[in-house]
Amino acid sequence: MLIEQLSDDRIQFATDLDGWRTAIETVSRPLLDDGSITRSYIDAMIESIAGGGTYIDLGFGIALAHTRPEKGVVRTGLSALWVDPAVLLNDEEAHPITLFFCLAATDTESHLSTMSELARLLSDDRARAVLLSARTTADVRAALTTGVIR
């Protein structure tokens, strides 16, 4: 499921972003472009983070941007963005992020298998390290398909 959600057009890499707002705009762009979310979903995520929403920091330099489905989700989707160097989530030194995921879920259940797979991946030290070191779409594909994720 994770490999299906993270299609090549939803995997991005960026350097020298000017902050977390740009990172949120960038990571969510594929979902906006394919009609999975509306502009209001992006605005709601930014507003939530600006209001102290560093809870999206999963640790290890990884953040899962999301907000309530009624804020603009059309269909469930997932996208990812690797940034170099890290950007500070909500401009806070305690939250440097190098990998952003954007999750759009139509309800509280439709995304559970994707989230379960993502949690399994990110809790495995080796798999997480391989994913964090990805520098190309092919690297991401390899990390998701070569048995690194069990």
C-alpha cells in the first residue's frame, strides 16, 4: 500500500528551501495537483503548525503533515519530500526536519493500512536510515521494495 501511495510523482527532493512553510507547500503540491486535496487543506496545515503544531514531528528528522479531512481532502493520498539542509519546523531549533510526508485522509479509517506500513518502516532503524538517506526516486523505490521493509 505504501509503495502504491508514494508513486514517483509524489516523491520530491529539494535543496535550500527558505523554511517550513515552503516545505509544506512543496510536499503537498503533488496532492493538490492530482486533485487529492484542495488549497484549503494546505492552508489549514500551515495554520496548525504556526499555532504550535510541532506534534507532526515524528522524530529522527521526519514530519507527517496533515490536518482534519473536512479541511479539504478529496481522496486519500500520501506524498513525500526530502530536504537538504534540514528546515526548522515552526522555526524551532528542537525540530529540524529532513523528510516531510503529507497525508490526506478522507476519514479516520481509509488510511490505516498506509499509516501502519509507514509506522513499521519508520520504527525499523535500518529501514528508516535507508529511507532517510534516499537522494533519488530510485533510492526511495529500492528502500520500499527490496525487503528493507518487512
